[in-house]
Amino acid sequence: MIGRLQGVLISKQAPELLVDVNGVGYEVQAPMSTIYQLPTLEQPVTLHTHMVVREDAQLLYGFASFEERALFRCLIKVNGVGPKLALTILSGITADDFVRCVRDEDAATLVCLPGIGKKTAERLIIEMRDRLSDWHGDMSTSAESTHAVTNAKSTQDPVKEALSALVALGYKPQEASRFINALDTDGKSSEDIIRASLQSAVKK
């Protein structure tokens, strides 16, 4: 199993990354909470990873911190929550806010995330309550991310990149477009647009 990658960030098109480790390119899927912390392209990057082996694929998920990976691993143990939905949860809401939702039994906030209905939200609250009973700490920054967070220059339209990322995270194209159209996107990076759209989605 691959538990950690340390290499050079070659490309990022949320939620997918490509990391070069000694000449080998690893395709990694990461939540937006991790992507926000990434350095510019061609810079060193370290990711804590979780590997999923299926009959038809071997998938690698990357995270900025041990804690974020630990929460991901807890989420995929919940009945009906697979890696894709767990990634969507970590992209749409901060880890600390998710813990608050579980502790406060705030299903209304959870159902705002794509792929989560009322029953799934209630199941998350019930099954995660004991697992998160000792949770504490702020995961807004990674212990290893001491560099300033900067956005890589991209030749693509940031609005199109943001739209593609939101759809990949589970939002319907019309819904993603509505979130983006409500924003002032002038001069903003795709990460900024995605962040604002996700905040809007949870508050809707």
C-alpha cells in the first residue's frame, strides 16, 4: 500500500492531481481542502495517501494532513459512503464544521452536500458520533504546509475549471453553473471560485 507521496506537483485539475516521484507520475484524487493548500506547479509537495484497490482500478487519494486522511478513512466505513462521496464531503465542508454537524446533529447542513440525502445525513451522524467523540484540533492548515499557499497559473479559463471541478464533486452542471453565476469571478483563480461556490452551496 502507498501511504505517503513526496515529489513534484506536475498538474492539478480539481479534484485530480499528478505528482512526479522520481520519474513516476502518480494520479491522485484530493479534496478541495487539500488542493487549496497546494504549492504552485513544479514545486515539491507531500501528500498523505490512502489507496483503494478494486477489480477494475487502483485509486490513490491524497491529503494535506494525517488528520484529514483519518477522517476520510472514518467516512468510508459508514454504510453507503464510498471514497467519492467522502471526498465530496471533505471538499464541501471543513473537517471541523463536519465534526460540529455530527455533534450538534445538524443534518440540515449535511444534506446541502451533493449525494447526501436525509437518510445518509442521519446515518453519518449516528455512525460517526462515537468515532469523533475525542476529536479536537484545527485542520485548516497542514503540519507540513509551511509554505505560503499560492495558486498555480493556468492557461485554462478558471470559470470552466471551477465548473468542471464542481461537476466532478457531484453537483449537477446546472446547479454548479448557478453557484458560479452568482459570484463575481473577475480576476479570481479557479480555486477561489470553487471555494466560494462550495460555501454558497452549504449555506443555501
